[in-house]
Amino acid sequence: MKNIILTGMPGAGKSTVGVILAKTPGMNFINTDIAIQKKNG
């Protein structure tokens, strides 16, 4: 399956919807805000 990218205003529910979509078999959820924070400290 191809990637799904959610964009929108803060507080719009992107992370909530992303987690629900990631429950689809074979999909992972990556919150880019958290990934950037971890990489940059």
C-alpha cells in the first residue's frame, strides 16, 4: 500500500486519524513532529 500523508491545521485531528488508519494491516504511523524532535533533541 502507498503512503498516506495527512496535512492540516494544528488541532485538526491528524494524529488521531493517523493512528486509526495505521491499525490497517501493514501500515505504520509516524508523527513527523515527534520524529523531528527526537532527531534534533
